[in-house]
Amino acid sequence: MRKTLLAAGMGLMALPAAAEDYDITDLAGSLSRESCVARARKVLNAYVAEWGGGDVNTGDWAIYGWDLRPGDQDVVFLCLAEDGDNARAVLVVHGGTDDPEATRNTADRLVEIWDR
């Protein structure tokens, strides 16, 4: 089950740029944190190869994608601890423009690759 929240500049943390968009998707399922991080890295690399974008950076429990096309979208996959070694994947796309459709399209494409 996938849950999505599109927050069109709704000040998730009192954000100053009201024209920017966020798309937050709970990818559900439970993976090991290591598997989650590896899968997220693979997804972002596949997206960049197909659609274009900047850097992909890996942390211990989050994978970051910068300047994804179209529209300079910044992305983070969070592999949040659930219980034991299990993690829950959450995708956050931050729109770099005032075009919420570009933000949504980027999220949809990333989820499509995640689900392959």
C-alpha cells in the first residue's frame, strides 16, 4: 500500500518559499535497512540515467538525489527504523519550481522504478 501527501507549500516546517512543493510517499513494506538503502540508491541512479539529474549521495539511512530533472527536484529516500533490523521506506520530493505537476511526476517515476 502506498500513501501520498502532496503539500503545496503548506509550511511543513514554516518554510519561507510558499511556491515550492513537496511530495511525501510512504513506500510501505519492511526491508532491512541495508536492503532499503541499496534499493533507494539503485532507484535514484536509474532515474538519473533515464531522466537526468545531479548528484546521488548515500548516508547510513538516507539516499539523496539533487537537481533531478525536470525542474530541479531534490529527493530523499528515508529508511526509517521500525523494529529490529527492519526499516520502512519513505520518499520525499522537494520541487525546485512552482510547478506541482513536475514534483508529482518525479515522485511517480521514482515510485514506478522502486516497484520494478
